[in-house]
Amino acid sequence: MTDLLSGQVQVYIDSLPSSIEYIRSGKLRALGVTSASRSDALPDIPAIGELVSGYEAGSVYGVGAPRGTPAAIVSTLNKEINAALTDAKLKTRLAELGATAIPGSPAEFGKLIAEETERWGKVVKFSGAKPE
């Protein structure tokens, strides 16, 4: 982000919550959002999928715990986090940042991580990229 703001790089893909204030202040010009559709927070910015059919690359944030964490602790954390995500003030703030809270279970989050790992693993394999 620092290099983009200083003109060292010309293009940067970032998560909306990290860059939205720079966009709103005019310090950055957004070319598109990578979500499946336009963001309610920046409705004038097109979704890349409007130009490249089927394109979607979203960001997901979650909370994890070390393997072996007792189920009771995981359950309590999940319950409390899901409760917090229903708070009107938090939902409003997340919306201002272009984010959406999606409460769920540890199993649902694990499934999402597995699906995204498979999806992006195919992209990396197709690209031919190799670890250095």
C-alpha cells in the first residue's frame, strides 16, 4: 500500500476494508472490486466480473485455534463471536468498510477453507508458479 500511495507501483490488489478510506479520500482510484458483485460501500466501482465473466476473488477473515483446542472452548468462542457479529453497531461498521459478517460454525468455516484451498491450488498449479 505504501508503494502504491507513493507511486512506486501502479496497480495493487488489496482487501476493501484496508483501502476503502484511501479510495473515499481520493488518494487511490479504484478500478474494480473483486467480489462477485459491486460493493454496497462503493456502488460506483464495477465488479471485475462485469468485465471478465466469472471472475471472483474475495477475502475471508476468520478466527482459528490450535489443533487440539478443547471442543468446549471452540464452542464457547464460536457462540460469542457469532453473537458479536449480530451487534448492529458492528454490522454497520463492517458495512462502512465494505465487509459483511457471516456467522457460522467451525465446520462451515473449515469447509470454506478447504474449498478455497482447492480452488486457488488449481490456479497456482495452472500458473506454473513454483516456490523459491
